[in-house]
Amino acid sequence: MFFGDRTMDRFMALSASLATLLLLSYYQGSQARYSSEPSWRHWRHWNEAHATFYGGSDAAGTMDGACGYGNLYSQGYGKNTAALSTVLFKNGAACGGCYEIKCWNDTQWCNPGNPSVFITATNLCPPNDALPNDNGGWCNIPREHFDMSQPAFSQIAFWRAGIVPVLYRRVPCHKDGGMRFTINGNPWFNLVLISNVGGVGDISAVSVKGSETGWIPMKRNWGQNWECDTVLVGQSLSFHVTTADGKNITSYDVAPLDWQFGQTFSGKQFY
Ligand SMILES: *[C@@H]1O[C@H](CO)[C@@H](O)[C@H](O)[C@H]1NC(C)=O
Ligand SMILES: *[C@@H]1O[C@H](CO)[C@@H](O)[C@H](O)[C@H]1NC(C)=O
């Protein structure tokens, strides 16, 4: 090779930034490029909503939300989360979905350049019918509203704004490791929390199969907690999960014969 090490390094750095630029321009390119991914297409459009924040500057107050994820740090959701108004929350069906959100049309409060933040839906922002829709009742029906964690909100606007207009769209969720199945309840009532879901992130149906049973459809109990009342103790467990875009994954024998209530097991993952 006639390149010196330095030259080579520079060449590599240049190629890397070129690749990034190309990727960026591709990503910001026309909607039509996504036509090969029909299930995503309509989610690529920006929609209008508003955003506020809650839970403190360390996001501590965002834990234990209505999706049932409990501790968001240990469950892999971190600080970039939001509580969704009723019409967006859809009785918990929206739990685990990922969104790109940016502040817009507010030159006073939007951060310069209108940067995006990526959040996961982990909670419900309940309606407050005592307050009018345009003054405090931000999460009332039919408003589309994101009550974001303060660290997430701070990435798009100055906190002092209180409320800002935003644009949002659905984006794929990128998760490390497999889907997680946490088995709670008791022998006559299984309550399985499904977390760390990649792909579209929100689940529309779940079935469980014990090593001695057929497939048993589960019912959404609350948030991303799914129930069934078949006794499954002493059997290995497999799960069939359908996400909102109609994709399925079956994770066989996720839990071994001697699983215990309270334990968490890792399955396959959506991408
Ligand atoms: C932008 O904000 C102004 C002032 O609040 C409002 O009158 C206008 O309708 C907004 N523009 C759009 C496109 O929503
Ligand atoms: C996903 O699973 C459901 C339930 O088992 C089934 O009805 C559906 O056809 C499956 N979809 C695909 C794309 O395989």
C-alpha cells in the first residue's frame, strides 16, 4: 500500500463521514423510499400534537407508569419516555411504541434547530376534566398530547415553556437483547409483563403454550401485562407475540420447567 498510516486514517475518517452524510440524506429523503416497508409507511408522516413534561429532572417520577414496566431504568427504557393522552394511549395498546418528537412553530421556546428526541410510550397521561382542553386539560379527549419526562422534554425545548407544539411520528424501536417475559401472579392467574420489545414496539396479541398444553390466547390485563388463568406451573413456557404491524415471533421454551413467579426470561426479538 502506498498510503501512509496517517493518510489512511484520514481517508477512513472521510469515508465514514461521507457514509454518515449519505445515510442522513437518505433518511431525510422522500417518503417514497419507505414504500418497500408498507407497514411503516403511514407512520413516517409527521403529526401535530403538544408536549409538556413531568416526573422531575432525574425522571424519577416517571417510574411505575400505566404500561406496567415498573422501574424504567432496569427495564431498559431509561429516561426518554412519555405519558400519552387517552387517544394516543389506546387503553395500553400503545405501550412500548417508539416516537420521534420535535418542537416546532414556537421560536421562543423550541431549542435551536428543532432537534428530535426519541421516546418510548410508558405511561398514560390521564384526562383532567376539571380543566379546559386549552388550559391545563392537555390530556383530555380528543387532544393528542405527550407528557414527556423532563430530560426528554429538555432535549427539544426550554423547560420554562411549560407546553410547546410538537410534531411526532412513529419510528422503529431499537432494543438490546431479546424481548423480556416477567411472570407474575399465582398458579391460577398468570400475569406476564412483556417488555424490551423491538420493531414497532407495541404488542397486539400474545399466546402462551405450556409443555403440556396447546396455544392459549392471553388477554391484555393492563398496559403490557397479559393474563391467562390456565395452571402452567411445572411446565416450560413458549410465547407467541404479535406486534401492532402484524408481525409474529414465537419464542419456544423461554421459561424452563422450574420457573418461579417473579422471574424474568428472555426470548427472541423483533427488528
Ligand atoms: C403557529 O403558531 C401560531 C401562534 O400560536 C398559530 O397562530 C399558527 O396557527 C401556528 N401555525 C400552524 C401551522 O399551526
Ligand atoms: C401472526 O399470528 C396470528 C395469530 O397466531 C395469525 O393469525 C397471523 O396470521 C400471523 N401473521 C403472520 C404474518 O404470520
